[in-house]
Amino acid sequence: MELRIKITDTEFADIESRSKAAGFPSVSAYSRNLLFPQHNYEQKWVEVKAYISNLNSGDVFYIRDALPNTPSLFGRWAFEQRVDLGIEPVGKDRKGTNQWRKI
């Protein structure tokens, strides 16, 4: 299911700046958090980023290693922020889940 809404350039710029200030990888991630605050995506994403920052260079991991029951959309967020997180994809498991390496 996909939801599309139209907003002005000014509205998008406002949401984008709030998204970046809150540390979200994208406007859609930030918007999802606003729509579903009960899932606490913001705190979970902070925990995932902390896990990654504590890894040593060369460590290989899955995003799911960072947090039990990691939301599947976090893989997308990691991909979108891979440069900022200092990670690179190194392959996939047999279920198609990305495996990452800390750079």
C-alpha cells in the first residue's frame, strides 16, 4: 500500500529541515514517525545508529543485530544513510537481507 500526498515546495522544505534536525534519514521516515508515534521509530533509530558507531572498522553485521525486532524499513533507512553511517553493503543472506560492513 502506498499513500501519496501533494505539498508545496515550502512545506516540503519545512518538513525536510525538521527531519534532518531530528536525525531521520529521509522525509518519509520522519513522516512515518509522526503518523505512528506508538512505534517510537525515532528512539529505535537512535539505538541502531549507536550500535553502528560502536562497531570497529571492518566489522560485518546485519541491521537486525542492532535491535531485537528491528522494523524492516530500517534497512532502507540504513541504505539511504550508508555514507553518513560509514557502512557499505557486502552481500545478502538467503532471505535477501543486506549484510553490512563498517568502513
